[in-house]
Amino acid sequence: MNNEHSISSPDWINNNLALVFATAAVTLATLFIIVSKLLSNMGVRTSKHHQPDGAHAGVAGKQVLNAAFSGATTGPQTLAHRRSKNNSVTGDKKKFLDPTVLETMENIDEEDVRKFERFNQWLEENGSVFPNLEYKQYADGIRGVHTTRPIPAMVQLMAIPERCLITDAMGRGTEQGQRLMAVEGELSVPNHCQVIVYMMNGIEKGNTFFQPYYDVLPENFNSFPIFWDSKKLGWLRGSSLVDEIEERKLNMRNDYNTICKALPEFRRFTFKQFLWCRTAVGSRNFSITVGNDKVTAMVPFADMLNHFRPRETCWRFDNSQGAFTMTSLCPLAGGHQVMDSYGKKCNSKFLLHYGFTIEDNREADGRCQNEVQLSFKLPDFPDPHRSLRRQFVHDTFLTRLSMNAEDDGTFASHSSKWHTSVSVT
């Protein structure tokens, strides 16, 4: 209750509120039991390589292979997931050793091999250092980084110099970037959009400094649900994720239209092209501090690391080296796939922002990270006191329920979202 000017409620309001809360509590309890059972075994069977938005903000954005590959040219391919007898700490890594993956690795296109050779050469010629690492491609657009020898904890794994990074500051330094700044208040992710415009112009021009990096970016992001057709979206029917996907697509469309308003010449790029670059940037960027400035950056090579928890590496921009650096947090065996953590997230967030899910989305201590969002609305029936009732309880109540029974009351912990406070002026 707001203590500024609190008022007591008449008995009839208290009774009605009690009824609303009691009904909601019973409903929540019932749904929690059902949904807990479902989500404990849930894993949406689609995925792609690697990376959320604002991604790598403390944890960079990326995609990661998880349950299945989905390609535009080859059609959906199911990657059998074998439940590990161990917990997800080891089980989720084993997907990269699945025979389906290993078989695909033996048939990588020669042109892809040449692209990565040129990319590697470009990195080294421009001062990048990663002496004990190599990258592997598991399938089209799906890759990871591995050690070439055992590495102790607290060893610097890579240093990617600033000149190899693409940042929003670089975008703002262009004539188009200056014009785009005038409408940044209308963009959902202004930093991303500066990077997107910079990259799309460079990709169109071709043979720019960053061309070797552009050449190794995934050709598609078909595992991301914003690219799914109605049939695939049907797999999510009944989930709040469907609405989140539509909202995300709407935000992206609005960003595209806003950019075109500020930069009419940008309309030469289709929305489909924009959507590809928007997904690449949104899922692969790092939020770093260069000097005293926080910037959004695309970091070649570092953005190939796949997700794993507990985290095995940490990263930052080292101003003394003038480079983005990554350091091991634990000993890494030779041939080990080096992983990055995208943070603790519900599977719905992993799928929406990175195009993958975790089969057993639990921390090392066994806590499940999945949640379910529930929405409740007041009954729409004739009620002479409805307007007064709405001062105490809004028409709609949204809550997210944890999948851990030991949490502090999944209903009580969210009860503050019932807007029950009132102030009198």
C-alpha cells in the first residue's frame, strides 16, 4: 500500500479482492503443477549455430547449436538429442559430439574452408593473437572454437585489436550515422542500428576492410523463431512466446521504417536483408567499455564461441593492450571446445534471442532457469462497482512463475504486480 495517502477499503472491496486473489492463487497453483511437469521435459527442437539483444552485455549475444539444425537450402534436419545420465553441465556439451554433427563436419564445403583461411589470415595480419585456439565448423553456419593444447586457468586466450572491431561509434562517425542520430529516440536499439547501417553499406560495397569477416557470417538464421513459418510457430501454440515473437518482429519493422525515414536511400535494402543483419548484430554483439565509452561491438572470432554454463571464460576490452581479450577461468583440456556464457536465462529467451534451447536448462546447483508467463484478466461481467474496483486491481495481471518449488512462493513473490496501491491527491 502506498503510505503517502493510504485509505482503508470498504468491506465489499476487501471481500471482492479476497475472492480475486483466492481464485488466482488456486489457478496459479494448478497451472504451476501442470506447467512445471511440461517444462521440466521441454526442449523446442530447433537450433542453429551460435547468439540477445544488447547481447553480450556482460554476456554477448550469440546463437548456439542445441537441439536441431534448420537450414534454408537443406530443409529441417533433426539432431537426435540423447539425454545424459549426468546433469546438463556435461550433457549439453555432448550435442557437439553427436554422430550427426561429426558426420557433417567431414563434408564441409571447400569454399567455406577457403573463406575461413582468408578470415584467419586477415585476423593475424591485423594483429590478432589466439595462439592456442582454432575454429571448427560443425555444419552450415554452425561453428565453435577449440583449444589446440591444454591451457591452465587464468591464461589469456585471445586478443582482437580495436581496428578489427565494428562499433556503433564507427557508425556514428559516418555522414549517415550523423543523420540517424536525429531519430535514435524512435529506435528500439539505436546502437545496434548504427552498427547495422555501417555493416550493410560495407557488405553491399564489397572488398572493404571487413570483407573477410562478413564472408564468414552465417548465411541465414533460420533457427530464430522470427523467421519461422506458421507451421513451425504452431509448435509454440499456447505459449506467451508467440506474442513475444510478434512483438519482436514489430519492433524490427518499426526500426527499419524509422531508419528509412531518416535515410531514404536505405530503402534500397529490403526488410528481409535488414532482418538478417539485425539478427546477426543482435545475437553476436558484445557490450564493452573502450576508454571511458561504453560501446556495442562486433568482435570477429570471439563471436564464434558457443554458450555453456558455468562459464569457463571471461572477457573485456583491455585499454592497455588496445584489444578485446578473453581469459580462461578454469583449466581447459587439449581439443576442448572453448565456451562463453550468455547468462542465466529461460529457454524462451534463449530461443527468441539466440535461436536455440538448452535441453536441461539447469545451473550446476540444480536450479532450473525456465519460467512460465501467465496472464489473468478480471471477468467482464456487469458490475456497478467496476470503476472503483479498478483503482485497486488492474484489468490484467501478468506474472512469471519459476520452475523451482523452493523459490519464495511463485505467487507471493509476484503479488506486487497486482496494482493494489492507491494514492490520493
